Amino acid sequence: MKAVTEGSFVWTDLSTPDAEAASMFYARLLGWTIHRDESEMGVYLIGEVAGRDVAGMMAQSPEPAGMPPMWTIYLASEKLETTIDRVAHHGGTVVAPPFSIPGGRIAIVADPTGGTFAIAEWPGEGGFETYGEPGAVCWAELLTPDVPKAVEFYTAVFGWVAKTEPSQTAGSYTVFHHHGEQMLGVMPMPEMVPSGAPAFWQIYFAAADLDATVAAATSAHAKILVPKMQVGEHSWFATMEDPQGATFSLFAGEM
């Protein structure tokens, strides 16, 4: 489980038009058991691997209109208002001001290149109960039209250390380090994305057998956006679009 320290990557969830259908898709694909958490805010579906929470899903609000289905990353805050002040000071914007959820408070913000994410103020430990295991989240990366601006923002707001190296597939790839450990990545927006599109965060799920998982996804009406590709000597990934239009990646090998 990931401890809650300022700027830690602690959770992810999917906002989608039909959360029930999405939960069935990801459960079949990643071996999840689905737990229903009902509150005054509605139904929140939690994917579990071996009884441990890995990700959430919820029905998409009709407002704001035109928002696509998407996975959102959650970054921890020790004091929500203080973190939001830093976001605004360094060129970010507040999409949804702080509001209460079971167990804590969150706010939705956007970086200066358009990448939206949640800031979560939770006591104790964060949302992930397992990470990096087959079926669980193993990575996330920001795809942005302006890598330098994004790097400047996140390092200033959260104190991350950015290390950039050449990449055979993306030209360059930057890894954010938090307390000395690799945590998240950032890369230039791929050419296939329409010009002018805002930045977005991409979630990676670990797959024990990448070929079999991709085949299962396509048989369940997901689309392949990036076919299986090798990165490094012992790692592979593929990027998919689920049946309702949210993008995600599958990963196998060494991080």
C-alpha cells in the first residue's frame, strides 16, 4: 500500500457513461472482483485483486457536457488548500473545488498543458492496496504537447525530480522521481492525437500475459490504438480503447 505523502500517486478511477458495463469489462480483462460502495454520492465500484483494492469506477456526470470517458490519477495532499494554492501559483487551474468523499476530501485540477488530475487529502494510507501486480495499476504517464512546461509545473508543485532520457518510440521520455523512487512518466503527445488536444494521463495495468490480455480485450470490443510494442530489453506494452471510449495501456515485463 502506498503511504500518503505530499505528491504520492495513490489512486485512480474511471469516469464513464456506464460504470456497470465498464466494471464487467475490466473484471473479465484483469481478473477483478467488483465491490460496490454506496453512499449519498451514488454508487462507486471498486476493482479488487485477491481482495485488495486496485481502482475505482463511477458513472459519468452529464456535466460538463462533452467530457470523454477517462481514467483520472489521484495525487496525495497533506493539506488540500495549500496544494491547490501551489497549483494556481504555478499556472494550473481548479476544475472542481474541494469536496468531501467517504474517507477524505478531493479537488480536481488541471496542469498548464491541460492534463487533469485529482488531489486527495486522505488520513492514514492511500487508496491502492496493491500495485504493480498482474491486474493492478503499475504505471501512469502524462502525454502532453508541452513537456518542458509540464515538467516545470509538477516539479514546482510537488517537489518531484525529473530525469529525461532518449526514447526510441517517443523521442524522449521523462520519469518523475518521488523520494528517490520512480513514480510517473511524461512524454510528448503522439502524432496520432489531433492537433490542439489537451494533455491527458494514461493508466497502465500489469498483465501476466500481454498477448492473451490484448486478445481478450479485442474480443470484448476494445480497440487497439498502439499494438504490442517493446520498450527496453524485457518490457512490452499495448494501448487500448475500452468499449466506452476510455484509453488505457497494458504492460508486461520489467518497469
